[in-house]
Amino acid sequence: MTAGEDIAIRRKRLRYRAWHRGTKEMDLVLGPFCDANIEGYGTDELDRLEALMNEEDPPLLKWVMRQEEPPAHIDRAFLDLVVADHQARIEK
């Protein structure tokens, strides 16, 4: 398996995880975000996405909806990308 195949498999796995979170609300936030962005992501961005996706759905949804501030360990810049993408979709 080449590095290109490895990253393709990783993208596919992360896209699946984005659409099968356990809560429909987070599926609808992370699924479209991944569909729109994941093919252009390299290892660093995939690491950032995966770290965010490792968080539990209830607090993650509160952060996306700006109901709570995320804790310090959260990559706020990447979370902001997810939030902006979600906002753009719901405003259409």
C-alpha cells in the first residue's frame, strides 16, 4: 500500500465517521463539512479533523451552536472552520 492509498483510506474512514456520529445533528454538521473539504486535506488537516471528531457529540454540538465555549485543548481555529461551513449551509 502506498502513502496515497493510506491517505485515501483515511479520508474514506473519516468521511464515514462524520456521517455516522450517533446523533443526527452532528451527522448533519460534520458529514457535509467532510464531503466538501476532505479530499483537499493532507495529513495535518486530517489530524485536526480527527482530533475534533474524537470529542463526544453533546459538547461538540454545543460548541458548534455557540452555546458553550470549547475547552482549551480544542483546536479553535479548526472548529471555527466547521462552524462557518455549517452556518453557510443553514443560511442558504
